[in-house]
Amino acid sequence: MLLQEIKNIDPTARRTIRSLAGAVGIPVMTIWRMKQSKKLKVHTMALKPKLNDDHRLNRLFHCIAKNDKNTINSVAEMTFKSMYNEIHIDEKWFFLVRDGLRCIVTQDEPPPKAISVSHKSHITKVMFLSALARPRFNHTTRQEFDGLIGIYPVGEIDMYVRASHGHQPGDLKWCNVNMDRDLYRDMLFNFVLPDVKKKMPIDNNIILQQDGAKAHLPDDDPLFAAKVTELFGDPTAVKLYTQPAQSPDLNVNDLGFFNSLQSRYYQTAPKDALELIEMVEETYKNYPAKKLNRIWLTLQSVMNQVINQRGDNDYTIPHMKKSSGTTKPIATIVGCNCRGKHVSTRHLG
């Protein structure tokens, strides 16, 4: 009876134990005991991009296209492609510090001195461009490929002209630069593509997936094709592909890598922007290949949910026991005619 009464209360009125107790009209301790006995649980409501029918349809087609065609007519399970030829790229701001950092102190130890900034909008930060592939064993070199193509800071190093608190004339400093199309193209040509050529176990049919930011290149950019021809000898060796709009969950960087990398680099406590760059690059270089592969498996799980939800993003990522090493993501195509020739917006919820 009490549980049903709680269900009838608007979720915004039960964000805390105290607010829920007030809405129901019972003691706070009663709600606390119900939570301790597993009758209640805390659920975090994440903000997600708003989708229209075109967004849902494009997301649905994107995920269906990832199905392995060799398994479509199989009596066994349908599976996704290995995605070994894909590289996902994206930008991310990394901050020197963040508000609400926690640390463990002893009982008789005074708390650490609070970090002071002139304003929260003035916290030192650096933008990075990250490129990730799926880890695998390289049979040519007989070595493990970790999937880390590279992470590149967006900006330039300059020198201080005048003395001030904390630096002298001639000391180096980092200057952020706005990412525009020319700079993005320059970074692809001078950093990303050469590293792809150097590190990727394959040298053809590579897909460089990006989001639809205005600074990014169109998929048919002629200068990009010319640079690919120069490096690989074939204009189709590396192709640009823009992921569906409003879909950060379909890029491994946004899906989990950036958050995981940021939580690791915060443990290094950099002092300025140059140290931040050094520590982010070091953390990136030491990122475990097995952990990165799990994010790719999570991406396949997400694509399953997108198919199940007919392109929508109202889903919960299921637990897959990825660390057991026995996970085999299956493309369970539910609620859409993906075997047929037509999927229309009337199929969308």
C-alpha cells in the first residue's frame, strides 16, 4: 500500500529521502529503512539529446547498417560487424580542476586548503582531439594493437612577455585556439592521418567517424581525399563518415572513454595547462586496451537498444559482464522490418 502511494507521487517530489517523506507524510527514518531493505533505490535521471522523427530514423538506419550481412540469413544469432576498420574522433575540454573534488583525510587532520579561482568560467582548460580504434591482436607484427591512435591538444605554446605572479618573462604558456574547419583539417592532415597510417593494422577501407559539428569536414571533402591519396595511394583507403545528429551515444569517445580518461587524469593533480596536457597524454598512452575494448562492446550493446527502441535514446544500458571475456553482442532486431526493403517513420514510437 505504501509502495503504491510512493509510485503515485511525481518523481520531482521525491528526489531526496526528506522530500519523499514529506510528500508521503511519514517519518524520514521509515523511508531510510525502506531504502536499506532494498524496497527503494536511487535512480539518476540523465539529460539526453532531444530527438525528432528524422533523428530516430537516421539512428535506426545507422545501427542496422552495423549488422554483419553474413549473419542476416543465418539460422543462428545475428551479430554486429567487428568494427575493426572504424576510428572514432571527437573533441573534449579537459579542466585543470573541478568543483566538488573529494579526498580522504584522517580524523585529526585539517581539511586541505580550498582551491581558489576568480570565477568558475575562468578555470584553466585545454581542448583535445581524440582518435580511437578497436583494440585487437595484429597478426602481421605479432603484437597487440591497443586502439589508441592519438590524442592531440588544440592550441599552441607561447611565451610570457611580462613578469607576474607565478611566472617570469620567457616562461612557456599554453594558448587555446578556437577549433574551426581549417584547423580541424590541418589536425587531421598533420596528426590523425599520419598516425592512422603508422598505427592501424589495416591500410584500406578505414572509416573515420565524426560528429556533425560545424567545424568538421563534409564526408566528400576533396582536400581530404587528396591527402588520403598522398598517404595511402588510394582515395578510398580512409573515408569520412558523419554519425547521426544528436547521437553522442554512438561514438566511443562520448559514450565512455572521455569520462573514464578524465577520472584517471584527475588523480595526477596537474598545476597548469602544460602539465595538464602532459598528464592527459600520459594517461591516454597508458589506458588499458581491455578497458577500451569493453567500451566498444558497450557501443554494440547501445546499438542493440537503439534498434529495440526504434531509434530512440530512452533506454538503459544492460549489464553485459564484459570483464568475463565471454560476451558476444547480438543484434536483436526488434520492432522494425530491417530484413525488408523499407523502414518508414510510421515504425517510430
